[in-house]
Amino acid sequence: MINWSNVDKVAKEWLKEAGKNIIASFKTALQIDTKADANDLVTNIDKEIEQYFINRIRETFPSHNILGEEGFGDEVESMDGVVWIIDPVDGTMNFVHQQRNFFISIGIFENGEGKLGYLYDVVHNELYYAKSGEGAFWDELRLPTLEKVEVSEAVIGLSASLLISSDPNNPFASIVKDVRGTRSYGSAALEFAYVATGRLDAYISKTLSPWDFAGGIIIVEEIGGVVTDFNGQPLNLLKKSPVIVAKPGLHETLIKQYFQVN
Amino acid sequence: MINWSNVDKVAKEWLKEAGKNIIASFKTALQIDTKADANDLVTNIDKEIEQYFINRIRETFPSHNILGEEGFGDEVESMDGVVWIIDPVDGTMNFVHQQRNFFISIGIFENGEGKLGYLYDVVHNELYYAKSGEGAFWDELRLPTLEKVEVSEAVIGLSASLLISSDPNNPFASIVKDVRGTRSYGSAALEFAYVATGRLDAYISKTLSPWDFAGGIIIVEEIGGVVTDFNGQPLNLLKKSPVIVAKPGLHETLIKQYFQVN
């Protein structure tokens, strides 16, 4: 029998300590690495912070499995048991270029079911989190249930790169034309946190990895938000996927009106 | 002879007090108005804050002219004498939808020459400002001179709506393909502040009004950034204009490579 309150307590302690380590690193020169290509920067901090969490988790909860972006965790091939899915620095390009607007993201699952979700805005020291069945929070503030909104009143997060397409029926172009406004922040965790707090009505991405959405999905679903792929199907927690996260009603409309038209 | 240090001192006091009034308003229900259309929201707070500045300026500096977004200022037809150009809430949609990511923007000019510029991030209590000839600052921190950067390494701010075009040679599409990344924040003042601090390398907008760029231009130019229209011409402080603000070198390349190709 897992004591989830205890897991929650230590996870929050580790997040705050990891955040302090990141802030302290700003005074030292960053060593920047390129991973896949120039658009996918990795710094030494990403690796150090992932290792920090892995060490703590293995010490405290030796039976838990860990899937981390930097690959220092376990070879996780199923969601059986307890699995931590970790992005030590979500928004690495922001981290490097802006020294703000990056998050630590953690989702903790038991047999595939979301239990605890955390999105930590390190620079602003703001923690968004949820305990499944007990609500979602922005620091001490309980987040209200997300309410329906019309497409024409919606402000949504999406990257301008989705508009680069020779397809005259590009669904993203239609969405941009129809909504009230768009934003792009360069961190999936930030955009999930913004949907959870109502600052964005939806967020759309063509490809996210499990560590990009694992923390956010638990928080957003806890307060009635809907997270699926572009076909309206649930996300696979072990695979890359297109992702649409939105307020109820708006989510259904976006899927029906822009992605199931053919 | 104008005592600019005194103008600077009171302007900062008024900014902080106006910011406190805005924060206090979050506890009351907002009355939302639509101005031109649904994309151009105006709240009662925009009007109140503009009126606040106008009252203070008229009382303290009766000879100064005031150009404000909400139209409570003077009919300013020339930049002769001292002119304050004020946007009481830059990023009104963010103000309404997010209760963050909006700024108070002020530029103070003497015979058309920028003297004092302010971009105030109310919620985060961060003030970006410049005194012409004496440097630009982010709170207590002096901002370094902006350095050259290549297009392929640049992160630039632009709205996804610029990509909605049937023109196969849309210059914004080419820019999005060539840069490292794009962001969109919905506040020109925020994006000018991000260019000033190096968090963005450039910001491009198809139309800004004088109050959208008046504060930012003074700050960015003070540290070597370049602000022009898409033809590389200086902005007219009394007219709407396309705007490109960028680090030196990058600005020249963007103009030459994407806007002067024909």
C-alpha cells in the first residue's frame, strides 16, 4: 500500500531543492550541447537535475521505475507498477536563451493511472500540481473546474512552425483564423500550466514526448480538461504523440471541426 | 531646462502606484468592453490607469503633452516640446485572459528625441527602463550592449497570424523556417523588454501604434538594438507602423534577406 501523501511531500521537497540548484547554476557559464539538432539544445543542467531525481527516487522508493528525458532512468516498457516520468528542464531553449520560462515536469503513475502531477516554474517559484481525486493547485490556491468556451473566444497556444505548410487545408491555419488569439511560449509544461489556470483555453502540439505531457495531463484532467491526440484518442504514456489539450467543449469542437473534417 | 532626473523619479513612483492599483483590481469583477472588435478588448482599468497618469502629469508638468492609447490625452500633432506616449495596459487580452503578461509602457520625448523609456511588468514587479545616454536597466541591473547574432541562432517573437497568407513568398514563413525558434507573447512591451534583455533576438509586428513601441524603442536603442519599419526606415512616433526590432547585424540581415528581395 503506497503512502501517496508521503510521495507527494518528498516530491515537492525535491522539486524545490532542484530548482535552487538550477538558479545557482545561472552564475556559472553554461555548457551547451546539441542533441538531435540545433533546435534541441541540452545543457549539463538537464542531465544533473535528472540524475538528482533518479538518485533520490532510487534511494527512497527502490521499487519505482523512472522514465526520464535524458535517458538516465530505466528502460521502461510498460506502465505496470509505479512509474515516474520526468523532464528535468522542459523548455531547454528558453532555459538557455532566456533563463526563465522553463519548468521541471513530473508525472507519477500507478499501473498507468495518474496519481501525482507537478509542473514547477523554477524562476518564478510557482508550483502547479494535482493529487488525483483531491484536486489541482497553483501553490496554495485550489484551481477551479475548467469551463466551456467557444472557439471564437479562445486564446490558444501553438507554435508558428505549424503554419509552415503548403497544404491549403492546413487545420492549424483555420484554427488561427477562427480563434481570438494565439500564443507560443516554447515549453509544453508552461502551456499545460496555462491551460490548467485558464490563461490559455487550449494548447496544440504536433509532437510531444511522454515527459513533455506526463505531469501536465494529470493536473489538467483533474479539473475537467481534456487531453488526447488529434483523433481524440487517449495518449500512450510511452510514446511520442500529437497532443491537443483544451477546456471541455472546446476540445470536442476543435477535434470535430478541424481534424475530422475529411 | 528640464530636470530629467526628477521626471524619472516621479515617473517610477507613478508606475509603481499604478501597478498596485491594477493588482488590487483583480479582486473585483472586471467590466470588459470591446473597442474595435473582439480582438481589441478594453477594460475599465485601461481607462482608469491612463486617467491616473494624465492627472499626475498635468498637475506636475503642465507644459508637457500626452498621447495615450485610450484617447484621454491631448490631440498631439507634432513631437515639439515634451511628449509622454502612454499605453496604460499593453497586452489587454493577456490582462483579461491571464491576469499576467501585460505591461504599462511609457516613452517620454523632447522635440522627438527619446529621453526616458519605461516598460513595467506589473504582476512580476519588474521594471525595464532607460535614461537616454545613461544606459538601460532591468530593475537594478544594467543591461549590456546587444551583440550580433546569426539568423539560424535567433529566437524571435512574432504572431502566428502573420503566417496566414496565400502569398507563396510570405517573408514571415521564410523567417520561421530559418530561425532557431519563435515565440509569441501578446504584448509588444513584453517583447521589446525581451529583446532588451536578450531573451528574444528580434520581434516583428505587422502593425503597432505609437504607444505600443514608444517606451520600448528608447530602451532598446540605448543598448544598440535597432528599431525600424520593414523598409529599414525610422518609425514615425505619431503613426501606426510595421515594426522590426532586433539586435544589430540581425536587424540588417532580416531587412535585406526577407523584405528587400524584390
